[in-house]
Amino acid sequence: MNRLTVLAIFLAAAFSAPAFAASYTVSVEPNYPPDQAVQVYQPMLAYLDKATGQHFVLKTYPNYHVYWRDLRAAAPTDFAFEEAHFTDYRINRQHFTPLVRVADPTKFTLLVDNSMVAGGVNGLIGRRIVSMSAPSLGYLLLGELYKNPIAQPEIQSVAATWKDGVEMVFSGETDAAMVPSYIATTYPNLVPLSESREFMGRALSAGPTVPADVRKKVTDAMLVLHKDNSLYDVINELGATQFVPATAAEYAGSERLLRDVFGYSPVPGTAAAAPPPPVPTAAATKPAAPAKKKTGG
């Protein structure tokens, strides 16, 4: 068989073979250790594989310090599922487009047991509060509660997940935990001492290299995710009820939360470069009414 014949066979096979699906990376915040993150997010990615005909690969991080370093360095990723401050940062710096968001707004709750209620938020000054590390949204919102640099709690960034912080309150390893409100509601035996202001729900955004048709397929698939009862566990794992369309305008200004984080530089000439308006905290810091007696952990 001569070379021309071999070349002709090869070309015929190449052009007649079915096209392989493209592969896209999806970055997620390090709210879980990498192994656990796979268990939480892989069902969603498997759903997207089936719904779009593409292939999605989870990109995890060991902690928020590494996440923030790679975000500032614009480490390559095709999609990102993140809270409002990171979403806005990617929109402004890396030209990401938000596709869909969790319908429920994001709020954070400071949880304590009954013994810590009487002192209110100020009663935790000098005491231990556990949170995920900076620049997670929960950690940054603690800074809005405790603005006086000489009247601070001891913030412990030792939890591997948000739920770990709650368990540390039950075990007596810490006095309070800052957690997303959707997690706080699952622990009725603890008291919400303070609740943060609301932010737009977590968004799934796409990088500029993702083709428009793939963006549309992903958007369409996520918008109907809640309609399939067989996929309830997928959406429930994400702490969401459903996804709705998202726009960049909904997240505008959220990156200002990062203004005091090491390595942050505002985009010159933007609103992020100006001092943010004062945030009213009186309602957020008002102690909640004592809850019913704890019945168990």
C-alpha cells in the first residue's frame, strides 16, 4: 500500500468520525475539601454533560488563599460558580458573563447556643467565632460586624466546610459560627444572633472563550434543573431551590467587599475604586430573641 493510499484512508476516517465533545472546566469556591467537593458538584456536572452534549470537569482548590491567588492571576477556567463578590470581580477583570444564579439571595448568619444570646454581638468580642478563611463572603461580612480594630473576636479559620463550624459550636470548640443562612436554618437548636444584609445569589458565569451556543445550552439546562424531580438531590446539594437568569448589573459593585483583602487593586475609574457607602448595621446587630431550649445536636 503506497503512501497516497494510506493518506487517503486516514483523511476519510478523520472526516467521517463523529466529533468529540469539547471539555470545559468549572471552578468552584473551596467550601469543601476537594474530595468532598467532587461528591457535591459532580452530579450537576454530569447533568450538564447529558443536557448539553459537552463535557464538564470540576476544578477545586484546597483553600480560599489559593483560590484568591489564582483568581487574581486569571488562572484559566471556562466557568465559575461563586458568590457575588467573586462574580463581579470576574465580570470586571476577566470579561466573564453571568448565565444563571441561585434564585434565593445569599445571607450569612452568626449562630450561637443559648448561653451566648444575652450578650448580643458585642458579647462575642474576645471570644471565638469560626468561619471559612478570607476572602470568603462569610469572613468578609464578619468585618462589617466588628469594625473596631481593638474590639475584635478571635476569628478561627479552621473549618473545612461551613457545616463544620456549626458542629464546632455544638462540641464547645468555638463560641459562634458564621455560616450561609441556608445552612443556619437546618440547625433549629442554635440561635441566629445576627443576620447579614442580602446579596445576589451565587452565579454560574462563563468565560469569554466559551462559545455562545454552549453558553445557551448551559443556561437552558440550569433553568429547568428544578423541574425534574429525579434531580432534586442535585440542586439540594447546592443549597438552592432553583436557578434563574442572571445579569452583570445585578452584581455591580459587589467586588467592593474585597477592597481590604491583601492583593486587591480596584479597576481605575470605576465605582470599586471609590470608598463604598456606609452599610447600616443596626438591624443586623440587634440580638435575636432567645430560642426554645435545645433538644439535641
